[in-house]
Amino acid sequence: MLKNFRTKILFAQGLCVLLMLFTVVAAFGYVQLYNGYNFVRWNLASSTTVDYTIHSAGSDDIPDKSEEVAIRLAFQAWNNVSSAQIQFQEDPTYSQVSDISAKKSDGTTPIHLVIFDENNATGLFSPGSTIVALTPVLSNSNGEILDADIVFNGRDHNFSTDGKANTFDVQSIATHEIGHFLGLDHSANRTATMYPFSRPNEYHLRSLSLDDVAGVNALYPATTLESSTGQVVSADTGAAINGAHVVAVSSNGEVLAATLTDANGNFTLNGVSGDYYVYAEPLDGPVTQSNINRQNIDTNFSTTFYGGNANPTIFRGGKALGILQVPAAGTLNLLEAIQANTNRALLLYQNSTQTIWFHATGFDPSTGQLKFSHSGITLQSAIKDLPGNPDWYQASISVDASVPPGSYNLWVQMGNAISILTGGLEVLPPAPSISALSPNEGGISGNTTVLIQGANFQNGANVLFDDTLLTQVTYLNSSTLQVQTPPGTLGQKVRVMVINPDGQFTALADAFTYVPDPPAVDSYSPNEGATAGGTTVTIKGSNFQSGITVTFGGQNATIVSATSTQIVCTAPPNANPGFVDIVLTNPNGRSATITNGFNYLLPVITNIMPTVGYNGGGTTVLIQGKGFDPRTPVVRFGNKTATNVQLLDEQNLTCVSPSGETGEVDITIENSDNKFHTLANAFRYTTTPDPKITSVQPNTGYTLGGDLITITGENFDDQAKVYFGGNLGEIVSIDPTQIQVKTPAGSEGKVDIIVENSTFQKAFVLNGFTYIVFVPQSSGGGKKGGGGCTLQRVPPSAEHALGSLFPLLLLGLTLTFLRRKRK
């Protein structure tokens, strides 16, 4: 049963401005938050997701909404720890709420706010507070977090997202405060995200150190973690050391994890693996008891490795490490190390050399040594006093290109005594840079594909256009990112920012300009035509401006008509067959390309009907194929030219055959660009006159078939056949000038009628008959069952056979009889 009380813990990210070089800066390291009764954490029994809400007012210092993006990226940094079970999810429902004690609409569920307090409305900050941000955590005696909020001190401090001078980086501060939101205390690792102090324009807190990852893994393990246990006691008295900072360092010198001993001197290091060393150090500066939520911390001992400082023991995997005896404290104490002429943490790039300043008491540069936990980090000059600053020293160090990015130790040594600045130096890969965008402008609707070119991009980099975080970013290589632009406003020039996963970023001002949208093509037809040109092409889409041009393979098309959504044009001629691009270009130069959008064709004949005709000429012939000249090609039978050539479309034409000698001849079709195709022996002349059709009555009928049709004409022989859309009709009667035939069943729509004599000569009417669907209709019938019922076919036809009407007549008589009987 839970006790009826709650504890609120306030954890602040303190501002540390070094007004003078010799000012000592307190700093602090990773442990779990403790509320006086239990370590605190979220209860994930019902859900592994914790929501948060960003207050819509944002920061007064930031004109756009990029602070919201920075906060989301900070939460994402913790979400990316796949080995931890907890996840964060934004809930924008209550973004207008500014009260950190407010509840959701159910009246009981807290709103977890992230807010910039510009006038101390929360009452959390004293006048002129050095606290940059603060995370109130409300928990019960079991350690279950009931509520947590993140409050930025906007009254006393300035914030930015783009590196503006003398401002605090929102993403860095937010990433740190989210650690408290999770239930983590500060970290004594100088370059860890959970280090308690930040200076303006520090960005390395954006990326989590291995120590930070170990912390969240320990709180919310997704799987069973390897762990090592041990105890730290005084070498002089055997008494347990409370609050010793115990650190695991990999065999290559990178800080892996850290924790504090309990009142009995016991500790557990979670998530350690591989080969590593372990040491214990006092929190006597830069980390002190005042920086964490623990009491009665022992500091009267010296930094000591398991196995001794001269030859530390290498451990592998999780195990019981045993007892570490630590001697009493000496005078040697390394308090800080910074970049020369700055107050910033030691952030060194691979393959670089840099002058550093460090603050150490009890150190003599003539006999003492400055060392590093990785062999690729080396001292390049003699250690010298820093004039006018007691206990401050300067030296030049270099980082080899082979040193992996990460957090490393540096320490001072006098004889056997050492003092370590845990995580005092972070090695970084080269920073990203942007050189160009291609293209550097795009339409206001967005979705322009842009290549960002530069150097040192990392896989997983984020890209911002002003304050918009892009959702489609593809890492191509370290010098190229591909993105899809978001929507913008006409004439808007945006700053483009690339943020690498390690937190380093680069920005290019006015790198991309929004211009009117380019033409956009939704559909077009046809997509092929004769090399002779002249094909009418209809293009539908949007953003077509007055004066737009269209090219096919680089040649201008003729615009027949154009609106903002449709263009009708004729294709230009093209010397060679094949696919070409269609390009639409607005007067402002914006264009759209349909790659391989049009296929130029040579003329080709695929089918002839009929293939037999009267040698006196006059046979109507249907020629089918592709690539026919829209301006009407020439058709020849043998060496004679056909007449009355009618182009139905670029795949079909009809013509009338010339006279010819009995026998077979070639048929040739030739376009205006002299491209032609010949189908050998395609037509046979005969001495028998051709059948001809002069009328079809009626020319409509039902899809069910069975309608009686009369075809009038001449030269029908007694073996003639009639086809409706390729289906054979049933001949009822036939003579040389008239055929009566019943229609076969067919599909709704128009079909060709073909009369074929026994000589294979044919007459046809294209689309000569229309099939319609039978629709029964009813009328009459009163509310009391009176009235009549009429069923009919639509449209009725007196020419239809009685057999097809009889079932309906019988049904009508039956219904009439029943109606009268009910009376």
C-alpha cells in the first residue's frame, strides 16, 4: 500500500559563466534520481510510452518555431536508445496550456509540459537565477514518477537553435533535462549529456554519451543487462565509502558507465561488456555533493583503480569485482580542462592539435604528468604555468585520426597519486558543412527533390528548412543528402541546416528559394505517334502558365489551346523512331519533364479487311496498324493509289481500292515524311463484284440477342454470313439485296457489322450496330394494392420478333387477372 504523500524533486541545469579564468566551476555525474525513499522511474506496466506536450508559445528569443523541432530531436535522442524500453510521444492536444500543474480533460492525468517561462510565471526561478532550465519531478514513496515537466528559464537567459552568439542551445539543454524527466540524476562525466552545467553555445550535450545510455538502460532495460558489482572501502580503516564515483573505462580508454556507491560502499555497474578497467574517485570537484540528490558523501580518499594505478586490472563482461581499497585523500586534484582562450569543454577533432588549459591543485608541472586514456591522444609540448592564474596550466595536445569518437579521460599524476577528470575530453569526427543545393529553388507546393552537397554528413542526419524538420531525408554518402522539400511561400528564402546524429550541425543561409510551382502533369494521351509528326496530344495537370511551351525530344510542339490545367498540342516530326522526353516549360523557366514520354513510330500495317475485292475497284478496305500520318498517308495497291482515304485515328484508316489485275498485290502505306511500310500480297483482286451495305434497320438491339435486323444492299450471295462485333448472327432469310438476321448476344456498346460472301469478299459498317441493356419498368399500383402493372423493354420496337415479347405479355395478363381478383 502506498503511503499518502508525494515528493517533488527539482533538478536544474545550472549556468556557469567563467567571468575570470581562475573561477572554479562545479560539475557533476550520472546516477539515478533518489527522492529520499526510492530511486524514481516511470511505471511502464500499462504502457512503455510517456507523452509530452510542447507549449505553443515557444521562446521569445526564437522568431520561428525551430525550438519545437529542437525539443523533438532531443526526445528522439533518448528514443533512439533501442536497448531501453521507454519511449516518448508528443501529445499536442494541450499545447495551449501553460500551467505545469494542469491536468488533462479527465481531471486526473497530468500534462507533461515543456515550456519557456519568460516572466517566472511558474515561480521556480529566483531573481537573476543562474539556472538555465529546471525539471520538477513528482513521485510517490515507491519511486513511481507521477508527473514531470521541463521549464526553460526564459526570463534570465537567451536561447537559440542556430548557434547565435551568447545563447544556450535549446536541443542541448532539452536533451539534458529529458534525462531528469526519465529519472536520471546528473553525471560526473564532463562530456556527458547529464553533466549539470552548460555554457552558451555548447552543443555536445545533444548526443548521448555511453554513460548516458548506460543510465537509461539501467532504469528501463529492454533485456537483461550484464552487470558488475563491487565494494569500495577505506584502505586505512576498512570503512565503507559512501558516494564514491565508480567508473568503467573500456580497454581503449572510452568511458563506458559510472555509478555511485551506496552507504555500505556497494555498487552495480550496468551494461558493461568487453574488456574494461574500473576505478573509484571522490566527488571533490569538479563534481561535489551539492550537485546531486545524495547526502553524507565521502570524499576523503584518492582516485584508485582496481589492481592499482600503476597496473590496473582488466575485467571482461559482468562479474563480481570484489573489494576496492582506496587510500586517504592527498592534495592532487584535477578540477577542470577547457579549450584555450575559451570556457568550453575539451572537444577535439580527429587528426587535430589544440592548446588546452587545465586547473589542478597540488600539481607541479616540472615533475608531474598529464595523461590521457587513449594512446592516440598525446602531449605535444611541455606543460607550462598560465601566467596570472594560480594552479592553471597550459599544454598542446594532439588527437590521431585513428582515435574513435567518444568520451575519454585525462588525468594528472604526481608520483603514484592521480586525479582523473572523467570524460574530460571528447573526440569528435569532422563537423559537417554545406557547399551547395541542387537545385537551389523549388515550387511553393514542395516535393522538389534536392541534393544537399557538402562534407562529413552522417547517416541518420536531420535536415531543417528554417523551422521545418524534413521527413524525407536520404543519406547517399558523406558528401550528399537527398531531400524532399516542404511547402513554402512565394519568394521565401530559407536557411538549410544539417544536424548530424552526434549533434554537430551546419547551416547555410538563404540556401533555397521558393518560386512558383513548376508545371505538374497528371495525365496525357496518346503517348505515341508517327515520326511524321502532327499527332494531337492532350496533357492534363496544373500550374500551366500562359505562354507555356512544350517540346518533344527538344523540338517545339504546336500549341493548339492551353489553360492552367490542360494543353492541346500537336507533336513535331522526328527523324528517327523511338522514345523521347516531353518537356513543359513555363515562361518563368520552371519545367516538368515526362521522361521517355512519347514513342515515335514508323508506319506499320497489322491487318487488312477485306483481303479480297473486285478487280474493277471500289472496294472499301479497312487498314489497321500504327504510326499512320495524322495528315492522312498515301495508300497504294500495287503501284496504284487508293482513293477516299479516311483516317479514323493513327491506328485505323479506310480507303477505296483502285482497279487492278486479277490476283494478289502488295499494299503500301506511306507517310508525309516518306516513311512507309508494305504488306506483301495483302490483297487479292477477283472478278466477282463486292457485296455492299446501304442500310441496317433497326441499328439498335438488346444485349440478350434475338432481335430481327434487316440489312439492305447488293451482291449478297446465298451463303453470306453476318457478324456483329465478331459474333455470327442467325440468318432468317437472304436474297441478293436483303438479309434478315437475328442478332447474337453481345456486350453493351457499338459493334461493327460485317457481311461476308462465300468468296471472302466483305462489306462492313463500322460501329453500325448498338447493343443496349434490357431494363424492366413498372408503373401503377395504389396504396391498397389497386392500379395496374406494365412491364416493357426500353425502347420498345415494333420490328422485334413476337417470340421475345410473349413472356412479357403473359406476365402482364397474369398480373391484370390477379388485380381484378383482389377486388
